[in-house]
Amino acid sequence: MNFKFAFCPIILLLSASLSFAQNVNVVIHGAASIAKTDDNFVCVTLDWWPAEKCDYNQCPWGKAGILNLDLRYGALINAIKAFNPLRIKVGGSLQDNVVYKVGEVSSCPNFMKREDGLFGFSQGCLSMERWDQLNRFFNHTGVKLTFGLNALFGRNESQTEKGLWIGDWQPQNTRDFMQYTISKGHKVDSYEFGNQLSGSGMGAKVDAKQYGKDVIVLKNLVKELYAHPETEPKVLGPGGFYEEKWFNTFLEVSRQGVVDGLTHHIYNLGPGDDPNMMNKVLDPSYLSQVSQTYKGVSDVVNKFRPQLGAWVSKSGGALKGRSKDVSRTFADGFWYLDQMGMASTYDQKVFCRQALIGGNYGLLNATTFVPNPYYYDALLWHRLMGSTVLAVTKESDPNLRVYAHCAKKKPGVSLIFINLSKDRSFNITVSNAKPGDAGKPNYEFVGKQNREEYHLRALTGDIKDDIVCLNDVPMVQTDSEDIPAMDPKLVDASTPISIAAQSIAYVTIRDFEAPACV
């Protein structure tokens, strides 16, 4: 497609001067890291939902589900390739309704609406022909794959407690599926066991002790079938909402060394039809409430010490596809990037957004495959923010959110600034916390090299826009459906960092001396 504008409207260039500017000093504590993320921290999901999935009088999934997504579109391929690599988790609400057409399974039904079915659908099926297609696509685009397994196979719903599924998990269908996967040379980085079966569950639940016993069976199966430790996929679980008692019991039963990564879900914005959704996205106190969940999961990880730590394996913000009036707009990036920043400070290794495509919350539009504004937020994070997380302190308006990591490409540090304020800009000076001098003043950092800055704003200044501008250039795919160039603006290091009202900025400082980043 052609660019609609060569540059963003001039009103954006004036926004900083028209708003009240506040001077802020940001202190980076670079002596030691406070957390570590995985190198592929940015992750997205591909879901099973068929076109018939509807919520809030809308049916936004179309042909974006795993079974019917057209994998030939250049826009889709290029959007994934730009990450080089992108971590994708195949899974979602219906994954515990999926059988694999291999071995003893001969029929392969499509998902059909069924009132008494899990999430209102009948059982569905993944054929090995489709599995081969998906893997050719993943190999071509350089995907790092997590696959969500059916953890209800062989169980029955309790006759006395609604939603509770009882009995032992039957692994034969998964065994056949893994054997086929290995025989074809398909690469799976990790397997996640079930979807939202923990605690009170969503649609279905499994007792924590039972789940712990079953995940041991899965771990032993993976060890048996994958002969070489270097190619053995990791085992993740439980992939549900955090409830302290359930998580503790599950990990006590499964024992240390069984679950490689502890996965949980975050949907902190509530139902997708909430008319106050925009206010939540812009409210710093509301956004911060979820920190208690991150802390709880972090405490459990520190107690049981799974090898890979904690992952947010699904986070869509709001439930059931989210609000189309917020989720496809520039404003959604405020929630998204703040959640990634917060999660990283609590040592969460991976953050999977629901979804790559589908619903109202996909990185890509479900019908055109055009990137939504926050696609570019995620791509910049992946390219700029390294795995080493640094502490940041400041005294200022809570509408300014700041997170710092060692730069992904050394040397230096990369910061992300999120300005939620409608009428206030910020002029930032950066200081370096002097190692070993606790309680003494920090010293101001005086850079000698130009800073690399990436300023993200809504096209017209209205955060409900669905086009984002990077350094005053609209991000629109080229005629060849390539992702446009995302070049930094080089800024004199002696000047403050200027963050306009309701904007986002990534800043990399190459000559910032942080011992943790050496």
C-alpha cells in the first residue's frame, strides 16, 4: 500500500510546546541487574478460535484461527520475519478440546458450536497435514515455537462439581503427536500443559494434586521420546490465572525439576465491553494493581525454583477479544508496554500477548494483516531492550512510566518512557547511581555520544488513531508489504530527553556506564 502521509501532521511537532513541561531526573542503577528476561521476551499467541466465535455482538476472529489462517500472505510473513526470531505460542481456550489426527485417532472433526461444549464448542482436530503446513510456515519465518497441549484428554467432567474435570490424563494421543513431530523434524521449543485449568479455572479446572501428577507423566514422556537433551523441549505449566494455594500445591506434588517454566495469564483490564476501558489504560494506579500478581508468582518461583522462572504465557489485557474501540488503537500501547516493563522487573522471562492475529487485540489486523500500532511497540522492544533489567528511580508525576534494560546491542542502556498524561510533557535528565555510595547524591550523567531516540505518537494526536508515527513518519507497510524502516533520531546528548504528552519513547544511550551491562 502507499503511504498516506509523508510525515505526521505538524500539530504533533508542536505538541510538546503546547503542553506544560515538567523537569524530571531519572536515576538508573546500573551497578547490578534486578532481573533477567529471556532473549525472546516478546511473544505472541496463535489461537484456535473458529470464525463462529462471537462476543459482545461481534465476531472478530474471522479466518485468523490456527486451522483456517491463510499462511501465504506476504504481509503476515514479513511481519513475523521482522522479529528474527519471534516467539509464538500455539494455544488458547479451545486447546483442551483439540485431538491430534495421528495414531489411533481416525476422524478429524471441525469445531462446531455446541451449547454444552467447552466454551460453547465441540471437539476439534489438528490434522497432521495442517501441522506440517504450520511447521513449514514457522521454519520459513524463523518462529521459536511453544505448543499448548490438550490436558483434558481422557478425563471426564465431574457429576457433582460443575467445571471440575476428574481422572488421570491419558497421554497416548500426545505421545503419537510427539512421535510424528520428531519423525518430521519439526522443532518445538516448549510444550505447555493445558489452558486456564488452574485454581477456579476458565470453563474447566483440574485439581492441583491431579495436575501435578499428570505433568510428571508429561515430563517423563518428553524425556523418553526426545533422546538428546539439547533438543528436548521444555515443559511449561499451568498456563492459568494465579491462585497461591493451587500453585503451591501443584509445585509441591510435581517436585523441583519437572516443570521448566511456571506460566500464568494476565487479563487485568476486565471484560472487553467495559465502557471505562480507555480510562483504565490511562490510569497509572489501575495499571499498577497487577504488580501484586507478579509479586505472588515471583515469590512462588523463588520458593520452588523452576529452571526457567515465570512466564506470562497469555495476556490480552481484557477478556473475550477486548474492546475494538481501544484495542486497535495507539492507546493500547500504553497498557501493553507498561505490562511488559512491569513484568520484566519482576523477573518474568517471557511475555506472550494474545494474539498475533485475531479478535480485537491482535498485533495484526485480522482481515488485512496490516500491523496495528502496538505491533511497532513490540518490535522496537524486541530490537532494543536486552535481557538484563536495571532498577530506575524518579520523583515525578506517576503518569510518567520508565523502565530500563541493558541495550540489546551493546554497549549502553535502553530506556522506555510512557507518558500517560494528556496535557503534560516531560524534560528528562538521566543520572547514574554511584556504586557503593548508598545515601549519597547520584551524579548526573553527561553523555558524549548522540542518543538514539524513537518517539511514538498517534498520527493526528488522537490516541484513538490506528496509525502510529515513529519520529514523525507514519508507520505504514510499503507496496511490497514490507515493514517500514524504523530508524532512530540522533539527538545531542547535552539536551534533555523530551517526552511529549500521551506518547511513548525508546531511548538508547551508548556511552552510559553500567557495570551490569558489561
